[in-house]
Amino acid sequence: EESQSDNGDLCVRYGGKNYYAGLVDVSDANASDLRVRKGGVTYAVAKESAPAGPRTLSLLHFDESATKDEAGIITWQANTSELSSVKKFGTNSLLRCIYTDDLVTFGGADFTIDFWICLTSRTGYSTPNNFFFDAVTSDGTNFVTCSYLMGASLTWSYRDEASDTRFSRNSELSLNSWHHIAFTYSHEKAEAYFFIDGSLVNGSPITDCQIERCKRQMSIGNAYFRTSGSTDYQNKGYIDEFRLIDGQAVWTENFTPPTAAYTL
């Protein structure tokens, strides 16, 4: 739609209304919804597009350092981070927590999150949720999370800006053993896949789900908003070989878990 005004003022048209001053939230708009009009000329505005191809945003081995990322894109930080010689590959694993204040964009296209975890205890949890991975928008309204529910099981969840949990799927884990955890998303199929040790949980994907593309801050080993030193949501165990790929659902059916550390 175009503005009816040609008075030279900058005009943003969205949702059937003209905005000449102030701010308008267009974060939930499709690119085709947006028009900017200036001096009688209307311009289309595109939101940030999906990646042209697969791109590894993060690859953490937790060998030399808890925060060294082989992909070189994300800057990780640590408060109580430490390494452990109990590992799946390499020389060490992550025992505590790391996080990034960088705004990392994924969703709205295929993506893959996978890592290894070794859960050491199901007792002593002070809160219902103990986090292995958390990716959340700066206002806390949109997140993709992998946590262990007290007395329950490992759970992947997604929530949108409406604070509506779109899906949640969970499965039990044995203690003191390494397990490969993978979460993949196919944008075209609107399906998400949760794997443990290469087996699709429940034997079927999570259907009719849309994980939108937005910027999220992330943590590994704790909830993001608890990374200032709180251990309430901290994982009970070890994490190794974390990877985040934007633009590719690496697995959509059962597979054999990796047998060696990843390389770029």
C-alpha cells in the first residue's frame, strides 16, 4: 500500500496506517507488508533475509579454552566457567557456563544445534529448569531452549513474542554416559526434529511449527538471564562439541552420531 501524502515527509506505511514520526514496531511483518514513502516515491523495505547457504555460526570444542570458538563469529564470555578432563572428544569439556551478549541471528530458515552432554545427577536441583542451551531475545519474549526438567526429562522448547509455547518435546537420559543431542528445523516443511543419539524422539517430527528469524543472545550450561553468577539454572554434568549451523537442517531422519570432533 502507498501513502496518500506526497508532502515530502518520510512516511512508513504498515498495517493500513501511515506513520510520519516516532517509532513503529514492524518486527512481525512480512517484507511485502512494508513500504517507505519519501517525496512522492514509494520504496519497498525487506527484512533481514535468510542465509543463501549453510553457515557455521559457532563451533566450540572446549579443549584449550571454554570460550574459544573455531567459527570466529561469536564472542563468548565466562563468569564461573571451567573445563573438565571428562570429555567426549579432544582433551576437555565444559563443566560450567559460557554466554554471549552478541545478537546472533537464526531461524526463519533451516538451522541445526547439536552437542554432547553427560548428565551426572538428577537430584539437588533447586529450580524446575536446568539449562544446557538457551537462545533468547533481549526482551526475553522469544527463546529456543534445551533444559532438563526436575524429576522429568530433557526438553527442547520454543516460545514466541506472544509468550505462547509453540512446542515442547522431551525424552529421558541415562546418567554418567555421553549422549549426542541434536535439534534441527526445516523452514520449508515447518517441522522441528529432536534427536538423542541419532534417534528421532517419539519417532516423528514436531509439525506445524514456525521458528521466526530474529536476533538472540545465547548461553551454554545455564539460562542466559542467569549467567551473572547464579547457579540456580546451571547444568548438572558436562557439555562437549557444541555446534550451531544457520541455513541447514543437517538431519531430518535417524542417523549415526558423529565419531570424531567437528572441523569447519
